[in-house]
Amino acid sequence: MTPGVRPLGSKAQTRPDRTDALGRLDAVVSTVEEFDRVVSQAWPLLLDRAASCTKRYLREIGQWSDDVAHEKFVLRWGAEYLEQFVVCGRSEIPCRPLFLLDSMVAKHHSRPDPFCYHPDLLTPLGRFIDGLVGRALISRDALIALYHHCYGLGPGQVITVLRLDGSESSRIYKNFQRWRDSGWSRTLEHMGITEADLQRLNAQQDHQRHQFNTDAEHLLRFAQAHYRKSEPDHYPCLSRPQWEDMFRQGYGTEYRIWHLALCVDCLHTAWDVGRDGTSTMDQPHVVLKLQP
């Protein structure tokens, strides 16, 4: 949770509360502390505002449907915009928070081909991949689960590919277990993926396996490229010699765990560089797994 921001509560704001909060958002804030306090008090209103803007833009380009899946989609994107607003807003002080949020959301939607406009992201397959990769940015369990859902790797294979040992190896097994126990079901609910959606995806995969996995890889690469933008500046793709040096020297554990889950090409390079000549494991490739 971002500092200074409270989670969305179970009770809706009353109309006077919303009117007061809107008034504070319209006023100029002059300090970081004041910004955090105003945003925290108006969090539900701001989330609704960001989600409503996204819904309006999707309507304008003909990519909106009145169903639960689309509602959850815009809510999740509204939350992402709001998190960016909270972080960036502190550097824009003095400002009027409501105007700043509107301008940030509008700027994002005015870019050529914004990520959330991609029509395939609103299909069950697109929502599944987008939801998994997006969740991996805030949950280590979901990050490790990408190796299974995207490449079909088990915990032992993940440890082998990433060249992990000691405590990191045991953590991988725990990540897998927690994901199966609870993380998976929570993420499905967050994505708006139903059991019927999973059944349809399973049927598509069974009847058109090659085309299904081809489509999945295209969407996965698209989503990974978008979400890798959240990486620290020191987490870019590496050259083959850099991967060789990392494996030889044994450093960069956190980088390996993070980056390779979010980059198909680097995963292939790291697998090739990390082979010790005795491993019989095939090169990982995109084979979507729809169950944990």
C-alpha cells in the first residue's frame, strides 16, 4: 500500500462527505503531507473518477460492454492510474489534486495505442494474461507463478533456470504453495475471470492448441513489454556476455527472479547461458497453463 493512502473501505461515502472531499480536491495543496492527507480522505472518490474516465474512453472507441468483466477491468486500471498519481503527484506540489489526476489520466489515454485500448485485452485470454502479469508486479507469489502459467515450469525447474540455491530455493517452493492455496483464487476474482471463462479457454486450447499458444505468446510479450516499464532503472535487458558474467559470478538474484518472469527473450538467453552440459531440461517456451 502506498504511504499516506488508506484502502477502499466497505462503507460508501455519504453525499456530504463526497462534497467535502471534492472541495478539498479542488483546492490547492502546498505540501506533501497535505497532499497525502487529502488523497487519503478522498481515495474512493478518486478511484471512481479514474475508473469512470477509463470507461468513458473505452466507450468512445467502441470497446465497452456493460458486464462485470469490463467493470472490473476499468476498476483495476483506475487503481493503477491512481497509484501512479499518488507517487507522481508528490513531485507536482503545489497542485490541485483533482485536476492533476484528470490530466494524468487524459495524458495516458491520448498516447498512440494505449495499452488498455488493445482489443485483445478484453477477451478472456487477454484478461487472463494481463491480470496475471499485472498482479506479478505487486505479489512475489504471482511473480513466481508466471513461470508456471506462462512456461509450464515447476518449482524445481524455476530454481534450475534461475540458478538459485539456499534460502532462495526454499522460498520458491513456498511461493508456489501459497499461490495454489489462496493467491490463485484471489487473482481470478480480481481479474473478473469466471469458471465458465476458464472452461472456454480450456476448450480453445484443446481444439486449437498451436493457434492458442501462438496468440498467448503474442499477448504475453505485449503485456510483459508494458509492465516491464515499472522496473527500476537498473533492471534493463542484459546482453549475453552480461548474463554469462552474472551466472559465473553468482550475483543478481533478485534481478533474475524479477526480469526473467517478464521477458521471454531474456529467459531463453539465460537458460542457454546457464546450462551446465548435464541438464536435460528443454528450453522454456510459452505454453499457457490455465490452472495452478
